[in-house]
Amino acid sequence: MIFVVAPIESSKAIMNLNSKKILYSLSIIVAFFAMFIFSYDKWADPIVDFGREVYIPWAINQGKILYIDIFYFNGPLSPHVNALIFNLFGTGINRIFYFNFVVAGIIALLVNIVARQIASNFAAFISTMLFVFLFAFCQYILIGNYNFIAPYSHEATHGMVLSLAMIVSVLFYIKNNNRLMPFVSGFLLGLTFLTKSELFLAAASAILMAFIGLWRISGIKRGIYFITTVLILSLVPIFIVYLTYLQIMPGEKAIESVIGSWKYAEMPALWNLPFYKASMGVNDLAKSASIIAFVGAFYLIFIGIIIAASHFNYNKFNRLSIITVMITLVPSILFAIIFYLWPSYILVNFARPFPLLVAGSLLVMIRRTWVAGSFRTVAAMIFCTFSFVLLFKIMFHTRIYHYGFYLAMPAMVTVACLLFSWVPDRLKRVAKNPDFRRPYLTGMISLFVVIIACFISISSVRYSMKQNKVGYGDDVFFTSKKGVLVNDAVTWFTEHTSQDSSLLVLPEGVMINYLSRRLNPTAIINFMPPEIFMFGEENILASIKDNPPDYAVLVHSDTSEYGYKFFGIDYGVAIMERIRQHYVDTYQLGATPFRSNRFGMSIMRHNKKTD
């Protein structure tokens, strides 16, 4: 009888597990498409950043050479990937949207795979749903672009998918000893180098931790084979790109092109801008630390209530009582009330304690690996390292909006694994309570459902404000009222200028170049303070003098967050003088730029007599 029942029970358990996996997968797919439809065509910003993301690939296809004809501050991979998308499927913003939809889907899959290796299947499900609901399609502030469909920088999303794919290949090697995987890991690490420096640094740190983990659980020989192979293979894509650039530019310039953003990593004038100090939270460290402590205390209170209620349930009633359920729901109710009263405070400070939670998890996993390492602890140590290093750029101002949409995403996954797998597993062993997880997970699920609902409500409000269509055909997207003037400017250039007319937009707004299909003859496409510091005002001015555009458009932009309010008045004065001397006002849209807080544009025509 025993031999008959045991296989049957085992078979039922397997069927139950498979049913849960199918349910989780279907739920994630439904949520993914629902969020895509919910936010459809409302991801991009018509003025800030995203115009660069579509203009440069289009310009490359028109014969422009990155780093020579276009000044650029990131790695070369993403612009050429997007140029390839345009080549294969036709030029259109929607082509980029759809490709990024696929990239976001792959990231969701990779997040799920990694989370299943380091935590429970349920924690992996929660982690993936958090990515879908809070990061992939979100917009929490007035400016778009901080999502995975229309990112402010494709290096962020491309680098993320490459890094996560690298981590998955590393974990497969550790688990299955597939000797091909280190070659894959190395090549992916090299590709990540060609995106953004912070992503490469995080990925490289994960590789180092993988070496340490292999050393502890499999011996130094296997660890040396792994890291040697990874380092050698990582040079392959970098060397290929270098050789390619060497055919069209001098060796020194080719090296600068390959290293991308690393060239500007140690530029004091750039990182001393108020914008970056505030972004990192180092403009007022005491205030940042106090907020982290304050919000962290609420985390402890909320988690403590759920743990205490779960423990109380077991000791007093030995069953899931109504009282216990009510107590575990208290944090959810409190969070909803706080969000209702102070939504901006929640948005800005919700993720502040993430570095502490991730660092704590990392230290625990390092200790466990060092004492008695297992695959799961090594895998968790690797991912925690990746998550923690990625937070360096926003360490004292961690957030899920703005740059946090990609920098804080792995940390959010780590926190989900911590709260939905590592903490309950540990407490279950300590309390020796077989039913501890039920009330605990009831409280945690309700809390995270409320959190997701609150943040979706913010995105919903932002997207409801985007009712104005920008562009035509495959370039259509919806945005705020600024998009109306962008459309008017594009229409003006289409009706009053020839297709081969050149156009310069200052200080930002290269989307107008892209939508009107008018090339910028200069090497600079953005005149914001960081670009002025990176490329040098003299170099920029020389580029304008050598390649004067037929038209210039002044677009109102308040850049006070950088410490300089208006272009041409507080910075870029010499560039503005050049424009004023050699261009005449031709057409006005909205308010006159740089005179008030009202948005507007001035279209100016080149007066060749002044040259």
C-alpha cells in the first residue's frame, strides 16, 4: 500500500506544481499585454531625450558616422542596433516601440529565471509582476522616457537585457557545468561594456562574485577556468568594434569611441552639477540619511506587524484566524492611507531603504557561501551584488522613477525575493511552524497589491494627460500639450522648406529633426549643460561655424535643475550669440523662448550675408 500511495502523492504534487507554474506564466503574460495596451503610444517625450534615440539611428542610416559626425557620450552598441531595426523593418518610432516591447518581454523572462534560481517560484512570480507593473511601462513624472518601451537611453535597456542574460548563463554554468556558458557570459559582458558604464560595472562585479562562489563550492581550478574564459571572451566584441572604427577614424579616436561613457566618468565639472548631486542624493547627505532611516523604520514596522501577526496566529490559535488576517492587513491599509495623503512623498521616497535591504541580503549570502555554500546561496550572492552595484548612481536617493526605472529594478527583485522567500523560510525554521507562511504571505501579498495599485494610479494620471498626437504614420505617439507645437514646427518645415534643408534645434528637441526628416549638419544634437561640459563649448561653436545649418529652432527649456536657468543667458552664451548674429526670426510658435515660464519655439533662417 505504501508503494502505491507514495508515487500517487508525488505525482499529484508534481501536477500541482506544474499547474501553479502555468498559472503564474499566464498571469504574467496577461499583465504584460494589459500594461502595454493601457499605456499604448504614450511612453515617449516629444522634447527631452527620446528624440535623440530615434534621430541618431536615422542619421546613421543617412551616412552619418557616430563620434565623428555626431558627438556621443555612451557606447556605440545601441544606436547601431536601432539603426539596424530601421534598416530591417523601415523607419518609424513604432518600430522602436515594438522592438523594445520584445526586449521588455525578454527582460521579464530573464527576471523570472533568475528569481527562480535564488528564491521560490512564488517569489519569482511576484518579482516578474513587479517589473511589469512598476517598471516596464510606467510614467511617474511629467517627462516620459523613463520606461522600457521608450527609454531616455537605449543603453539602459539594452545593457540590462545583456547583463541579465549574462547572469543567467553564469548560473547555468555553476548549476550544470556546461563549459560553453563561460564563453557566452564573456561575450555578453563585452557587449554590456559597449552600452553604459554603470551596467558594465555591475555585471563585472557579478562575474567577480561568481568566481568567488565557484571557488568556494567547486574549487579554485573551476573558478580560474571560468573567470579566465569570461575575461578573454569579453574582449572579443570590444575588439571587433575597435577594428571596425579603425577603418574610418584614427586609432586614438577609435579607442575613445569604444570606451563610450567611461571617458566622462571622471569629469568633476560634470558630476558637480546640482542635477547629478541631487540625483545621487549627495547634495545633502544628512537629509538623505534621515529620510532613509525614517522610511526604513516604516518598512520595519510594516514587516514586523505581519511577522508578529503570523507568529501570534500559530501560538494562540494554531489556525488562520480572522483576527490574524485583519492584523496582517494593517500595513496595507496604512500604506494606502499614507499614499492618499502624501502621494508625492511615497513616490519620491518609497525605495530609499533598498540599498540597506540589498546590502543586508548580500552580506548574508556572502556569509552563507563562505561557511557552507550551495548553488542557491551563490546565485543569490551574484544577483545581490549586481543589484547593489547598480544602485551606486542613486545610492542616497534610490527611487523607482527617473533613472531608477532601470537602476532600482534589480533591487526591487531582490527585495521581493527577500520578503516572499528568504524571510519566511528563515522564520519558518526559527519558529518551527509549518503554517507560518500562510498568514505571512497573506499580509505581504495584500501590501504589494496596494503598492502596485498606488503606483499604477500615478501612471494612469500621467497617461491621461497625453491626449495630443505627435507625428504621422509610423511615427505617431501621444503626449502633452508641448506635442502640439512640435507638430506645428514639423508641419512648417514640411510646407516651407525643401527636403534637403538642414536644421539645428537648441538646446533640446531633436525630435523635430527626426519627424521632419531634416538632418543636423553639426556634430552636436543637444545643448544642455552636461553636453556643453562633455564636448566643450569651443568645439561645439566650431562645429556650427564649419557646418552652418539652413535653419535653427530655439526651444524653450528651463534648465534650473542643472544650476543654469536658460540657454544663451546662463550658459551657452557664445553659441547663442552666434545664432543671433547669423540667423533671422522667421516664425514664432507659442511664447518667446527663455523669457518666461511659458513654452514656445522660435524658427530662424540662416542669413548667409552675415557669414
